[in-house]
Amino acid sequence: MLLSIGLFTANGAFLHNYLLSQFSVNIAWWILGLALMALVFLLSLRSIKASVRVDLTLLGVEMVVFIVLAVIAIANAGNGNTLHYFSPNASSQGLGGIGLGAVFGVLSFIGFESAAVLGEESRNPRRNIPTAVIGATVIIGVFYVFMMYALSAGYHLNDPHQLKAFMSDPTPFPTLAHRYASWMTNIIDIAAVFGLFSCLLAVQNATVRVVFSMGRDKVLPGVLGKVHSKFHSPYTAIYALTAVSIAVGILMSAWLGSGLTDVYGWTGSLGTVAVILVYMLANIGLIRFFWRDPERSIFRHVVAPILGIAALGYPLWSVAKPGQTYPYNLVPYVVLVWVIGGIAAYYYLRSTDPEKLKAVGQSLADEEEDLAEGKLMSGPIHATTP
């Protein structure tokens, strides 16, 4: 939900900047943001199939455009091509820079598991959902590494003067296009508009289904668990998320500013810290879940999750450590209050209505033993699994 709020403001701000720079058209960001949010709202309400198809089409266009630019940049980079960029010594801020980069990496990867929330609306979800999650991680991981290398090589970041210029460049990819393929400059901007919008659409679809599932299980108000009689979409959850994203986004922009990264940067930091904690707890839960399983794999069920926890520890510290500038110094405290509220809600439900907790805990199998043994069970998949 935090990412939905931030992306609402970022979409409006980015489109505002694009129209202003290319056509000298000055339309307030919030008007553009409302127009884009209205389109997301209609797509989400009408059909998840249409929504996902639009999302994947926009994502595909963006990836193709950026890959073409990357190939051109690498081919013309000359001595900018070097493996030095893969060395920790390439970080101008040492390990601190790597930790900060890892935070943005985690933020970019948040949502790789979002296919799971579409399980109830997918054919053969037990096969297709894991394939989608693993496939997304591999494909996007390779794409990110390739694009970052192209950016480093094309910008000649092995040159200290170019590195300094890069650090103050808010739009490095259009800069690459201007250097090596001026005909692509406007195309890159349009592809970025498509990409940011597809991100908002994807976050909306994923978040709505979690809210819907929690409403259906009565953990949130039951009205959020209603399905549209004609479109079969979780329409009340769509109404609620859209309203919250708009209202909170406008209020936060009045506080933090209406720039591209003002609200999105802060909400993204909050969401990243919270999600890192969730990923860490998921690794701990994996160890505990398989602890007494006779077929437990030491590497898969003990070593791998411990490595996962360790890998996430440093980027978590990079965001939460003391000394951050305002308002990022508030991030750890906001998340701490959030966690305390979650613990309080857990104990409240456990004491007043433990059946609701059982509903939240449902997964791909009806019982833990069946899931641990890998048996395929019948029954619905709950969108609260992630």
C-alpha cells in the first residue's frame, strides 16, 4: 500500500516533468496522477486478465527499448567497457555505497513474489505460480545487471570526472540516449512513462488482492471481501486502495514535496525496511517449518535461509542506522511503531477470535504436514500467502 501511494505521486510527477520538458505544457502533477490512477482503477475493476495483459505489454515495450539503448551504449563505450564495475572497489563510498545500492536493489525487486496473490485466478496455480515467481526473478535479475553495466560503461563511470557528473544527473538513461542515439531520447522518456505506469498497475493489482483476502477472512472489515457481480473483481478493495492512495499521496506531497522521488523515496524506504524484515522472518520461518522434517535438506532448509538473512542484514542497517537526513531518519521509528501495532493486532486476534488467525495462515496446502511432504492438496489458494 505504501508503494501504491508513492507510485501515484511519482507517476504524476514524472509525466508532469515529461510534458513540461518536451512540449512546454504545465499541468499540475496531481491532475496527471489522478488521470493515470483513474485508468489503473478502470483496468483493475474491469478484468485482471486485461489488466495483466496491459501491464505485461507496457513492461515488454519498456524492456525492448532499454535493451536496444544498452546494446548501442556498450558497442560505442570504448574504454568504458571494463569488469571493474563488478568489483567492490568501484564503489566511491566503500561498503556503505554497496549497502545503499543493495537497498535500491531490494526496492526494485519488491513484488517478485506478487504472482502468488493471483493464484486463485490462475490456471494450474501450483505449477504456474512458482514458475512465474522464479522466472521473474531470473529474467529481471539478468535485465537489471545488464542495464547497470550498460549505464556504467556508456557513462564511463571508470573516469572520476564522469562519475562526478553521473552523481548529479537525475536522468542518466536519457543522457546515454543523447550521447549515442539521439533519435532514442524521446522514446526512452516515453518508455519510462510506460514503465512507471505498469509498476503502479502491478502494485495495485497485487495489493488489492491481499486486502480482499484479508477482508474475506474478516481480519479487515468484511466489506473489503466483496466481489463485483459482473466483472468478478474485488471492487470494494479496489475502491478502498484507490481512495487511500490518492488521499494519503496528496497529503504526503504537501509535507515532503511533489518531486519525482519525494513521496516515493520516503514510502519506498518504509516499504523496503518492512519487506526486508518480512523476508528475514520468512527465512527464519522456513528453518523452523522444516526443522523436524526427516527429509530436511541442510543446505536448502538451513544454510540457504541463513545466508539470506545475512545478505539482507547490511542493506537493512544502511537504511535504519542513525544519522540519516530528515525525513529518512524517521523511517526506523515508523516501521517500529508499525511492527508493534502488528504484534498488538496478533495478540488481540489470538485472544478474541483465533479462527481469524487460522484463516490468515492458510497456504497452498490444508495442513503443514502435507505442504512439508510436497503433496498436492485440493482447495482454494488464499491471497494472503505472501
